[in-house]
Amino acid sequence: MTTKISLIGKPEVGKTTIKKVILEGEDPSKLIIFPLEATIGIQYSVHDFMDLKISLLDTPGQSLPLLLEDEEKQIMTFGDTNAIIYIFDYPTWIENSQDIIDDIKKIYEIKKKIEVDAKIILFLHKIDLLINKKIGHMLALIRRQVVKQLNLPEELPVYFTSLHPNLIYTVYNAISDIFGNFSKDTSNLKEIIKKIMNGSSKITCVVSNQKGNLIIQVSTPDFDVSTLYYLYEVIYQFNKSTEEIHSKSKFINAGSKILYMLGDDISKFNSNFKNIIFFSEILDENELQKLLSNVKENLNQIYN
């Protein structure tokens, strides 16, 4: 079954660059030196992800005003779409947040008008432009601003992304998390992790696929998500390592906090999975080992 995703946004916010880097393996450093030319016309591409086939529709930013007004183009772009990803960048948000809010509200109304059952997802891109020691808290503030200004009947998910080397995993995580919502394998594993972590405190769990991309991220309600922007680089290096990582554990510096990390390779249960990693503020190695063992037992029952 094919999952259709539409990428839309204003010119030069990074739609095509994200696609090229994350799904086509382009080197982001080269794209900084040799920027892509503006997308002309709607571009379609197909990508394999886990047990899915993703049909990606990349729309030109210059045509966004017309798209938001022309019903025929709306049906062509959003019809039968599973997810609509609207990408805007930090400089544009600071310069004219109301313009961004107006776009998103129009997309929301279009979705209702043409009766398409698609999720609207927001990417605030280029967060490297606000890097500082309190990046997590700043992004939480921006998220509240977006939700408040939109004032919609439902809260739209907001991902904060960047192709900066220290933050590139934010994009991998966002894309994989969205695609993973449509994957049966990913959904099953996510439910297992949620069930096992239920009742735990201050813990997060991530799972990567064979390409090293995050496909699952589950956190307890009291986990300090501001630490994730420090952990993404740790996760990236962990997944790219050629070392054997079976039950590897260590302490991780996550800004103002020290977290305990435990990881393992779970690819023997399903070739679409690779590493599972737990991070905790309070649990020790033995307690995390119990959670990990429970995940493995559940996977063994499903796949063996």
C-alpha cells in the first residue's frame, strides 16, 4: 500500500533540500555550498521506508498562493493524501508569524472543504539559527505561540528541524516519526514500548532502522524533552558506530542533566528494526535492563 505525503511551504524554506538529504542521501554540506534551484512545478518521487512505499509530492513555494486559492490544484495536491507537511523556517516566523499562521489556517480549511482525511504536520526549520544553551526551552515557547495563534479545534504537531551537523537528527526523527505512523511494524513496536514504559518515570526510548534513522520515540509525560536536542547527536553517533552495541550502557551529558543510557540491537526480531535505546534521569542499569528484556520478550512472541 502506498502512503502519500505532500510537502508544501513558502519559497526557500528547505522543502526540497530536506527531501534530498533525508530520502535521497545528498550531502547537506554540498547543498549549502551549491544551493538547489527553485522547484518548478509539482515533483513526485517514490521512496521505500520500512514496510511502506512513500509517494512524496514536493510543491513549488512560488505557487503556494495559487495553490491555497485554486480548488483544482488543491484536489490534485491534497486529494488522497495521508499527511500534509507544511514547512516554514525560523527567520520567516520571526519576521512575519501572522503570514505563516494564515497559511496554516487556509490549509486546515481546505482539508475540511475537500473532505480529505490527512494529518496536517508542521515543521519549523532552521532552528540552528537560535542555538544556545536553552534551545529546548525556547522551542517549547515557540510551540505554545504557534498553538495559541492558530487557535484551531485540534492541536497540530510541530517538529523543530535543522540540517546543521549537530542537529540534523531532528529532521531524521521528524520524517521517520511521521512515516512510522503508517507502518504496521512500527506501530506494533511503539505500542509495546508504551505499555512497558507505563508507570515508569523520566524516561525516553528511541528505535532506529537499518539506515540509522529514528522510527520511534516514546517518552513518559514527565521526561524533560528539552534534553532531546542534546541527545539527537548522541543517538546519531550511536547508530553510526560499527562497534557491537549489545546491552551497551553509559552516562550521557544532556546539557544541564546527566542521563543513563542503555542500548541494544533488536534486528534479529525484524530486519526493519536496528537499535533500541533507553535514556533515563533516575533509573539505573538493572531497571533499564528489565524494560529492555520485556521489549525483547514481546518481540519474540510476535516475530518468532
